[in-house]
Amino acid sequence: MELSESVMKGLQTLADPNVFDLKSYTIFTELVFDSLVSPRCESVLGHPELKYIDQTTLKHCHTAATTFILEGVKQNADKSTISSCLEDARFQIERVDLLYTSLQKNKTNLEYLLSSIDTCPPHITDAAWRLEYCIKNSHLHKVNQPSYLISLNTERGGASSEINFSCTMEQLQDLVGKMKDAAKSLERASQS
Amino acid sequence: MEEVDRILIHSLRQAGTDIDEDVQSVKQFTSELIVEAVVRCLRVIDPALGNGLSHSLPPGMSARFRLGMSLAQACQDVGFKGEIGYQTFLYSNEPEIRSLFMFLVEKLPRESAEASDQPSGKSALLQRAIAAQIRAQLSVPWLPPSCRLPIHRKTQSSGPCHSFHAQPLSLPYSVKLSSRKQTKEVQEYWRNYLLPVTSQPSRHASVPASLLENHISELSAAQEWESEWNSQGLLSRLTPEEYRSRKKARLQKRIEEQLRAAAQPRPDAHGATRSTSDLAELLLSFGGVSTGGDVLTKGTRFTHTEKFTFTQEPEKAAQQMAAAASALPSSHQSEEDLKVQQEAELSALQQQLQQLSVQMEEVGGDIKQLTVSIQQVSDELQQKEVSNAEKENSVKMKRQTIDLLPDAEDNLLKLQTVVEASSKRVVHLASQWEKHRVPLIDEQRRLKELCSNRESESSRKLSEIKDLHDKIRQSAEEAKKKESLYKQLLTEYETLSKDVSRSAYTMRILEIVGNIKKQKEEITKILSDTKDLQKEINGLTGKLDRTFAVTDELVFKDAKKDESVRKSYKYLAALHENCTQLIQTIEDTGTILREIRDLEEQIETENGKRTVSNLEKILEDYKAIRQENSALAAKIREG
Amino acid sequence: MLLVLSEEHKEHLGFLSEVDSAVVGEFGRIAVEFLKKGSNPKIFEGAARKLSVPAESVQHGVEGLMYLLTESAKLMVSEGDFQDSVLVLGFSEELNQLLLQLYLENRKEIRQILGKLAPSLPHYHNLEWRLDVQLSSRALRQQLKPSVTLKLVLEDGPSLRARVLQTDPSTLQHLIQELERALAELKSSHCRRVLRNIK
């Protein structure tokens, strides 16, 4: 994992026992994870235990730590990579373990956060149908044809919408057949 | 043979043959099994060849015969040298089948055999991971959107979707300057007003994107600088700071030139002095930067006015800053109040701004006029001064000549002597100069040489440094590659089921090798024993012959004299003959025994070929074929 | 069900009894052609010149035929009813047979053309699918996100419109189940009773 000079400097400051004692280090790492995961953390660095640390230093360390954590999650770094990186920044083993356990605890949330930065087509979540029997219309009498009205519920970025279309029985059979093909290929893929 | 059979059976199983657990040796293979095993092996070795063959014996006898023939042909195509035909498969005998299997197993490509059993490598790992993921998702039942648990939210809906939207972040450090060198205002801003990075973007969703992007841009900037420094910076023999500042100056100069070129078409070329156009002003400010290195220290008009406004109302500005800062966090205040306050502030500020700009314009006009007039006046002054000096000079000259005029002759002489003396002095000085010059030139040459030497030395070192840099980079890359490879191999190794058979095989192979070694030793021992025996026998025979010859001679000599001795000579001859016969008989017995053993072995091998049962089978099959033929004939007749 | 012809319609069709039956056959062919592909007034003038009659009466004749065919096709008039309806026009037996033949031959096609005029929702046209696994993105380098991307092509009037959608494995299975239930519904006894009784 490659880190920029400024991130490295911030981490080195964070590792320095003269700047952060163990207690404030623990509180600080918790705050860093909170600030990344929870939508609005107004006073990230206003914790009373951190009052004695210079605010500029605190902000710098915060930037470095958040960047490091995000990079780690982004590249799916394993324990050895993370600890070697932190040891390069002169972290003590104890502090590395602390950070790593917090990272593991928050990993799913952070991955969810990063995977949500994505674009995808509308996602079908459900389907509803209606069977109709057309008897006549303005242009044609004695039609007497069954037809289906299909409504697909879709979702995109939290907003849902519907796609409505009609089809005859043959067309619905075609549609279902193609979907079954897809499901079959999924099953095949799950067995290899 | 047991070991060989076990290995063969294991390999055949790996190739895809379905062999029962209780089949332990090749002897137990039935025709069906043989055919299946051979076809499977052929399919692995040469798919095109093997896929045309059925792996099960057909019921019809003639079809069996045909399959046997084609199998034999296929085996020969693959390269089997031994004798092979349909009978090899249908009426098998153990050694032939074993040699065929050994050949086929040898031919099995190692990787594909492994691949069919345990696909490995990155893509296979990925494939398996994908399969597992799909399985996991398929196993989760579908739920209506309203009753979804977190586990469903990830897979059964697209979830929140944000585009990768990065915003510039303001960071509490600077890459170029250490924090102590920053101005006090900046430091204060960092300490008191700068928001933490996670609160800076307008939407929380763009926090990760902004942070990641910021990091990447820092990294790539560092990389770019690195490569530039390695390719050009090092050769320039400057410190990084000097290189940077020189590059900056060069850039600024070019921009300035471009701007000047663009401004040239203007009719009044004195734009710089009159400073009427903005472009000229810009140029001026550029000039200031390129010479001074800092905009703020050099007094351009803009900075002057800026300073002017800021020094005029420092307290006010501070108050405004504080007000703005206090307004920032207290966003919970009622909107109305805030709006009113902001509007009032805005109007006040606008008024002030207008006032100031009016003032500024006035002052600017004044300044312009004044500078123009100053310029004119100073020009005039200079001209006047120049003319003044000229006039003074001429006046001096004239006064001297007038002083000298009364005693012209004398003065002329004096002047001549003075001229002569001065010319002499000039010659003297020249000689002196020459004296000094030679060592100086030498010195200069020496220094020049030294200088060039140093230059070549330094360029050599530079190239060495460059090489080293390259090497470092290469090694780092290699290390990275190797590390990733190591990781991959490690995961592969972990996923690999611990194949016990491999180690067992190596153990067994080692054992076999040990056995063979022991046997070899024994054989050599026996051989040497035999040799010794042979030698002994030869020695004894020689001794016997010699003893016999000596005895024969002695007895023969005496035999002429003595009758009884003659008799004993006769006995001796008879004894010798008898003994020779005896030896001959013993040797004959030995050869016969050996022959017997050979024959017994032959009988054994013949027995191994299952001739009787095979013959019976052949008879049966012959009957079956006849029956088939007659049935076919009957059918034809019917048809 | 008998067709009720208006007086004006009868008048327009009356022109047909004045010309040769071959010409009526040709008119019938033109009428069907027009129904399929739209009318072309130039043909009227050509035919009028050949028959030396005003172009207007040719036009009335052909259009009368077109109307007769569409009306009877719309109501799905039976063979006998058609014959009875045409009787009112007082044409010769040969002409009536000719018209009946024309009607029976083209009824199906005309009904199809009329069916397209009916108001309808976007209609299913085609579905294409693809199995995707997202492996990496700009913000997250290692991920496994299997999904099925579907391209649903809908027919909306004359134009085709494609919608690209995606879904996950278990939802896909749910969709299949749901739509199969829809298909099975058509075979249920209730549905069959309705289909049988409304004829």
C-alpha cells in the first residue's frame, strides 16, 4: 500500500506517544471511524479528552488516519500489509492491534460505504401482474383475447419506480423462458 | 509389482476412470475396466482422438472387435511401440496390460491431470469465489422490499448509489512548507476555523471519494516529481529547491514573453510606464514575482491597495472574520435572524466596498497623473544634468589651455618630456605586465583543467546515481511482484487439500530406491562371490593339472623300472580320467538344472497369460459372432 | 348480426353495378391494398380515364368497398349475415359472390390491421440478459457482486424502446415464480370458464 508523504507524517504524529497517550489514541481512533461511518459527526475533534492536543495536529492526524483507513479498505489490505505500513510509521504493536481490531469491526460498514460509490441500472425488486380478457374495443369487436399486464418494481439509489407493459400469453412464456435460461446459467455458475 | 499397480490405479482414477475400491492390482482388471481406463487416458492425452471412442464395451461381439481394433490403432497413434491388437483388450494378459498402462500414464500430461482434479491459479480461485458468492445469494430467500434485513439490503436491492464525486479539501498542512514557516494567519485559520476533512464536503457521500482522490493526487504528484527529478533534475546539479525555483522562474518568463507578445500590437509601446492597461499591470506583477520570488513583498499596485485597505481597518476585518466564524457553527439559529443579519451585513459591506472603490479610483487617477509628471520632470532633469556636465568639461579644458598659452615654447618642451616619460613608463609597465601575465595564464590553464576533470567526475557520479536509482526502482518492483506471488501461492497452498498421497509416494519411492540399492549390493556381493569361486576353481584346476603332470612324469619315470609302479601309473591314469568325467557330469547337471528353471519360468509366464480362459473366451466369442452372423443372415432373408 | 348500410354508402356502392365484374374485382384488390398500405389518389384518376367515368365515382366506389370491408370485419359478420347485408344493395348474384369472396379472403388480415389501432400500453417485444459479476470499482478494488443485467425491449406504438435493468439471483428466482403463477392462472378452471362462456 502506497502512502503519500503527508499521510505518512500524520500517521507518524499519531504514533508518537509524546503527542497521543494510549487513552487519547484509543478515543481518537474511535472518533475517526465514527466520522467516516456516521453521516454527520458535528464535533469530530471536540472530545474533552483531546483538548490538550494542538488542534492543527489533531486535524492533520485525522486527515491522515481517515485516508489510511479508506485506502486500506479500498485495496482490501490484509493484516500483514496494514501492520507493515503502520510499523513503517513507527506504530507500537499495541497501537497497531487496536487500530486493526477497530478496522475489522467497521469493515463491513466501510465496504458498504465504498461500494455505494457506484452507478448501476435500476434494480428490479419485485413484480406484479394482472390477467385481463379483452372483449372489444373501439376498432374491433369480438376480440376475446387474454392479455397480461406486468409491472416490474425497480429501485435506483433508494428511489423506486415502476415499469409497466402488457403482453400476450405467448410473449409472457417467452419472457419467462428467457429468465429461466438466465437462472439456469446462474446455477451453472454457482457449481463451477 | 504391487507398488506399480497401486500407482497405476491411482493415476487412472485421476484421469477419470471409475475403479472399485477392492481392485488392487492390474490382474483384477476386467475387459470393460481396461477399455474404460484406456479410453479415459486417451481422452486426456489427445482429446480429438479420445472423444471419438466410447468408454463402455458394446454388447455386440463384432462391435467389440471393432472397438478393440480402433483402440489399438489409437494407442499406436499416440506412440505405443509394443505389440497391440484387439486381443490386448478383449483377451487381456497381465504383463501386456501393465506395460500399456505404464506407457499411457507416462503420457498423461501432468498439469492437465492436476487441473482435472484440482484447478489452481488466480482465475480458478476467482471462479470458485464467484461460485461461492452466487451460491450464497441463491440460498438467501427473497423478501418483499419492506421487510428486508441488512443482509438483503446488500444483495436484493441496489442500495444507495452515488457517483464518484470528489470535492477539493482544505488540509491543515502544506506539502511545500513546514507548518512553522506558514504565516501566522494561516496557522490561526488551521487551528481555529478549519473544519475536519470529514465535515468539509457538502454531502457525506462524497467524503470517501474526496479523501481517496486527494490522496491519489498527492501520490501521483510525488511520483511525477520523482521521475522528473531523476530524469532532469539530477543532471542539472542543483538542489531540489533551486531546481524548483529555477523551473518556476523559467515558466514565469515564458508566460511573460507570451503576454508581452500578445500585448505588442498596441500602438503605445510605453504601456509599462504609463500602466494604463490591465495586461501591463499583470506583466509588471509578473516581473515582480520573477525577481523577488514573492508577490507580497514586492510593491505592485494591487498589493499596495490591498495592504492599504487591510491596514486601514484591521479591527473591522477581524470582527467580520469572527462574526463569520461564529455564524458557521451556530447554524441552528433561526433562519430568519440569520437572513436579516446577513442582509444587513451584506449591504454594509457593499456600501463600504463602493466607497472604497471610489476612493481607490480617485487615488489611482491622482497617482497616474503624478507618476506621468514625475517621469517627465525627471527626464528633463537628466537631460539638463548631462548637458551641464558636458559644458563643465569643455570649460575646464579651455581654462587649462588658456593658462598654458603665455609660455608656449617652454611648456611645449615640458609636454614633450612628459609624453616621453609616460611612453617609457608604458613600455615598462607592459614588460612588467608580461611578467605577471605568464604565471597567471598558467594558473588559469591549470584551474581550467582541474575544473573539467571535476566536471567529468561529477557527471560520471551522476550517471552512477541514475543507474542506482533505476536499480532501486527495479528491485522494488521485483520485490513487490515477488511478494504478491508469494501471497498468491500462499493462498493457493492453503486452499489446496493436503494431498497425503504425494508424500506417501515420495516415501515409497525412497523406500523402493533403498531396496533397489540393497539388492544391487547383494547382487554385486554374489557376483564377486561367484568370481572368487570361479577363480578358485580355475586355480584348483591348474593345480590339479600341474600336480597330475608332475605325478605322471614321476610315476612314468619309475614305471620303466618297476612293475608295481607301472600298475600304479595305470591306476593314476584311470583315476584322472574318472575324475574328469565326474566333473563333466557335475557341470552337465548344473546346466540342466538351469534349463529346468528357465522352463519353469516360461511355464509361469504362459500361465500368467490366462491362455486357457482366454481360449475359452475366444471360443465363446466366436460362437457369439457366428450366432450374430446367422441372425443377421436370417434377417436379410426375411427382409 | 346484419350490417346496416347508410343511404349515402349505398349510393356510392351503386356505382359498382354499372361496371364489369372484372373491374369490381380490380376495385376490391385496390381497396384491400389501400387498407394495408394507405391510399393513393393517383390510381383513381388512372382508372377513371380508362373507364371514362368521373374520378370521383371511382373514388366513392373504392372507398365504399373499403368501408364495407372494415365494418364487416370489425363486427366479425358471419358468412350468411354478410350475404344478407349485401342483398340490400340489389347487386347481381355474381357480384355478391365476388364481394363475399373478397370479404372472406381478407377478413383476418383486416382484423389484424384494425387490432393495431386499438389503444395499448407499451408491449413486450424482447428480453436479452447477461450474467455479470462486478469485481472492482474505483472506490473498492476487490468485490464480488453477481447480478443479472436484463435488457427489456418494449414496443410502444411504432417505436421500440429498450430498458436496461438489473437484478440479483434470488429476486430473479422470485420473478420467475411469480410470472409462472401468472401463466398458470390462465389454465385455472375459473379462467377457462370465463373463456368458454364469453364467445
